[in-house]
Amino acid sequence: SQKIEQNSEALNIQEGKTATLTCNYTNYSPAYLQWYRQDPGRGPVFLLLIRENEKEKRKERLKVTFDTTLKQSLFHITASQPADSATYLCALDVDTGRRALTFGSGTRLQVQP
Amino acid sequence: EAQVTQNPRYLITVTGKKLTVTCSQNMNHEYMSWYRQDPGLGLRQIYYSMNVEVTDKGDVPEGYKVSRKEKRNFPLILESPSPNQTSLYFCASRGDGYEQYFGPGTRLTVT
């Protein structure tokens, strides 16, 4: 069956360190992969999109890698801040016909001051 | 400000009482969709619409209806709500790029 896996355990790191979140998928061949941030009780907010032919994408303190051979994406936040504490969701385009995104369950990041 | 709005934000209702959750976007997006989010299950698409009068089922459409009479509005209708539809609901729209813009969410409780 098709599956997207994100570490369900919370990731706790110290302020200033780099946070690295993982998204693994099976049985998909997505054209692109997206990362969203979600704060409690709020809607997800788009952060970054990376296409299948791109290895890496950066935006300010954020970096995403996409390895279609390993079927894995890594999401990095450098110089992390307490304000970065949130749940981060990865999403794959798995049905280009209906332009649907399939989301992972998310990883909660807690940055300690 | 570009945004997706939903109303109501919170709703408690009883089994069988029809309800509508409204969704509106001001970005002139053609594509809109509804998701529900449940603990451990992530976001799952309920219905989507590629344009006015064009709607189709997502992954979990049972018990829901939608309509798209205008480009900006995409209401979600629960004709006869049941307790298993207690969830957090999000409306989203998508422009020419691939990112989706989500509304603030509607927390529905069906008793």
C-alpha cells in the first residue's frame, strides 16, 4: 500500500541548533513534494516545494532535499528558534489527475530556549 | 490580503441535524478542496473542485456533499451528521503553482 512516514515522536532541540525532519514514502513516484508548517488549531501554511528533478531547495533558514532513489525528503531548519516550534507536514502529489496532495501525519518540533 | 475563510470556526451539533460549513477564497483560484484532520490519520481529502460546477470525490467523501456555484465559494454540507464526523475541517485553494492555501479550520463536534 502507499504510505508516507514522518517521525511521530516529537523532536526536541536546543535553540541555535539545526533541526532535521524526515519524510519517507513508499510506492509513490511524486512529481513534487511539499512541506507545510502547522500550529495548534490552525491551518497548514505552505513553506517549500521541491520537484522530482531538484535535489535541494533553500528559503532563508529552511532547506529541503529530495532523493527519489531513497524515496526520502529531509527538511532542515538552521539556527532554530523557539518560534519554529510547530508541527511540520510533508505532502506528496500522488494523483496528478485530481491534483491531490497526500499528507504525512507530521512531526512536532519543539525548540528549547 | 489573500486568504481562505471558513465559518463557523467551532460547531457543536447533534446527530442528524443538517449543517453547512462555508468556505470562501479571494485569490481567484480555480481549484478548491476540503480536508478533515484526525489524530494519527493526518489530513485526508474529502471533496475537491477544479472549477465552477466541477466537483469530485476525494479519499473520504461518504456523508458529505459539496457545491461550487461560484468560483470563490465552496461550501461543505453534512446532510445527516454522525459522531464519526467529529473532526477538524480545513478548506483549501490552489493557484497556478502547486502550493495550497488553507483556511483557519472548523472544529466540528457531533453528539
